[in-house]
Amino acid sequence: MMMRRFAAACSGALWLGLLATALAAPVCRVQTLSIQGQSVKATFCVTSVGHERSGAGEVARISLSENLVGSGGSLDRTVTKDVLLAGGSGRLSDDLPLQGLGIDRMLHVSFVYGNGGVVPESALLIPGAVPVL
């Protein structure tokens, strides 16, 4: 009887460890954009999330890894954003300099955050507010 309890406890600990590892994996979204004639593969990954309460409500502090690859080069960076949550989701935006792709403009991306990841909602080439998503 004691051995069964020990085996059950070990099995439970193993499952919790596997679950924690699975939850710690980045949640990524890949999008293909057409920017000034270039096909650009954009990958957005939430690599970590922390939650806290503020006077405004629940806030998620996320680390967002951004990678853009096109024929003119690439951009790879990580930013930290605070997202005010309502019902477990929220909106955020970021401006990415495109000089690494050989484009002298910025990409303004709006995201919806939820379920541990982000989904690009819209993307504009600025200045000029040219939609690319």
C-alpha cells in the first residue's frame, strides 16, 4: 500500500513537471507580410508572462520576441509590454524599425493578447499608414 502511494506521488510530480515545461514553452504566431515588394516572414512569440493587480485591474507583463525575415535582411528583438486584461485578454501595439530589412520606415503592429500568446490584428507601414496586414 505504501509503495502504491509513493508511485502515485512520483507520477503526479512527473506530470506536474511536464506540465510546467509545456507551459513555459514560447507561444508563437507566424504571419507573412508583403512590405514594399518584399515577402516578410514575421514571427511573434510570447516568451514569458507575469500577472499583477493594479488600480486599473489585472495586468499581464509579457516578453515578446519579434523576428522579421525578408530578402533585404532581418530583425530580431525582444520587448516587454504591459497589457491591461479584460476577461483574460487585452490589446497592445509595437513599432518595429525596418532598417534591418533595407526599408527606411517603421512597422506599427497591433496585437490581441490571450491564452498566453499574441495574434497580430493589424500592421501599418508608417509614415503613411499603409496597411500590410
